[in-house]
Amino acid sequence: MNNSSTRCLIIGSGPAGYTAALYTSRANLNPVLYEGEQPGGQLTITTEVENFPGYPEGTTGTQLMEDIRAQAIKFGASVRTGIITKVDFSKRPFVAHISDGTTISADSIIISTGATAKFLGLPDEQKYMGMGVSACATCDGFFYRGKRVAVVGGGDTACEEALYLSNLASAVFLIVRKDYLRASKVMQKRVLDKPNITVLFNTNTVGLFGEEFLEGAHLVENIGTDKEQHFDLAIDGFFLAIGHKPNTDIFNGEINLDENGYIVTQTPTTATNIPGVFAAGDVADPIYRQAITAAGSGCKAALDVEKFLSEQL
Ligand code: NDP
């Protein structure tokens, strides 16, 4: 029978959540972690992970998550399937509602619900996911050394991804739906100055093609105008960089969020505006978004919880 109360409830299961569970379990706080809709988080949709310290041969995103999860369970964390649908933050202990209709009360909470990369919504994106389609250049760019890739988006993320990829790939095409880049001037200049980046303005992607792996994209220039032109671009990699959506809908109105929906923390700590509630990982990080930074912030949140609970005695 699952306990219906805990010293520390962890909501979400990427590297931040599992690392927070590892640290809080080793601190004898008997944490309970609810894994949410995508157990293991965004890493489970990437292929190989070669930049997480400690894996000289690389590993897969799924394996990495299984490893940290197992490490947390070994020290007593209760890792549960289920989605937290609502939390009453009005008094302590907090009460969280679970998708199976039950509730759990918690003396402290770590929110690590992550962020979700936005996709265009084309069925082909799912078809070639991990076979040429990616939403993370830092994670997957290395596999496209010497190849041709495209990045979709015109913001800072897209420019950053295009620049990163331009040091690996032979040619990078930045597909921008408007006739201008939304990115900061300095990023725009860097992109436009880079010889192997071609910016395709006024261009939309309408489909992808390839036998087994991605081989190209169906593009349309000046869509909906009398200059509309359809053409195909041969590419091996298609990177989405049209923004991320932090998974904070259920906390809106309760926890302070920034204008893009990310949880605001009292840096350098992971404390939110509600005493006893902490946030770790991509849900509070619009900038770094790496497995290692998420894991690091999960550790910080666990230490912040320990300190908070010890001060309550
Ligand atoms: P943004 O929202 O700034 O940009 C998203 C881009 O994707 C825009 O060019 C947008 O086009 C385009 N886009 C959105 N939907 C579609 C679609 N369906 N089809 C085609 N294109 C689409 O997101 P970012 O992730 O780039 O940045 C988020 C925030 O993080 C920003 O404030 C940014 O400045 C910041 N950031 C800062 C960094 C840094 O300082 N180093 C690095 C990365 C991000 P359109 O312009 O037409 O709407």
C-alpha cells in the first residue's frame, strides 16, 4: 500500500527529479516521486547521450534515466507511476491530487516537471524521430558531422543551434517562416556571417521524406502569396528550435512564473515563492537545458529541502 504522506514529494522524473530523489532518499527523507506523463522525461526521446560525465563510451537517454532511477530506488525512494493533477499549496502539509483519484500530503515539494520542445505538428516529425529529427542540437548534433542539416526557427535558440551545428555539419539551413530573425542582433550577425549557414526566409516546412532515415524536407517559400514556390531540400538532420513550453500549467496562479511560463526561483537557491516548494531542471531553466545541469539542480533542490525541513523542527 502506497503511503499517503511524505516528507518530500517530487513531481516529475527527468534527471532533475531522479537526482532529487537520490539525494533526499540518502538524507532519510523517504521521498515519493511521481513520474508523470513521460517517465524519464525528454531524454527518453533522444538517442545517444555522449556528454553526461561518467560515460566515456556514451549511453542512451533511456539507459541514463534508468540508471539514476535505480540509484534513487536503491536508497529508498518510492518511485510511482501517476500524474499529479493539482496541488493545494495554501497550507502545509501540501496536498497533491493524483490521476488515480487519490491524494498525498507532503511537508515539502520539488517540482521537476521539465519542459516540452515544441514541434510543428507534422506527422512526419514523429515518423523520423531519432532517425533524423531532433529537438536538441547539443544532444544529437555530433551524429551529423560532415552532413547537411536544417534548423527550424528564427529565435535565439534556433540561431544558437544553427551556430553549434555549423561547427559539425558541412551545411546548415536555417528555415525561418518570416522575413526576419527574431533573435538578438548579435546572434543574427553571427548566423549571417557564418559561411556554411544559409538562411531561408519566408519558408515553411510542409513535410519530410526518406526511405528509413530522413533524406530531405518539402519546403514552401512565400506560402499563401502569388510567389508561392514548392521545393525539396536534401538534408540528413532536421532540428526543431521553435521554442520550449515549460510544463507548469497546473501551477499557474500558485507559483510565480516568468513571462514564458518558467518557474522563477530565488537564485542561487531553488526556492520558489512558496516556502517549502522548490523547482529543479528545465521547468525553471530557459537557458542551459542540459541533462547534467538538470541533475545538478535536482541535487540543489534536495539540499534546499533538507535545510528547509530541518529549520521547521
Ligand atoms: P522564441 O519564441 O524566441 O522563438 C521561436 C522562433 O520559432 C521564432 O522565430 C518563431 O517564429 C519560430 N516559430 C514558432 N512557431 C513556429 C512554427 N510553427 N513554424 C515555424 N517557426 C515557428 O523561442 P526561443 O526558444 O528561441 O527563445 C526563448 C527565449 O529564450 C527567448 O526569450 C530567447 O531570447 C531566450 N534565449 C536566450 C538565449 C541566450 O541568451 N543565450 C539562448 C536561447 C534562448 P516567429 O518569429 O515567426 O514567431
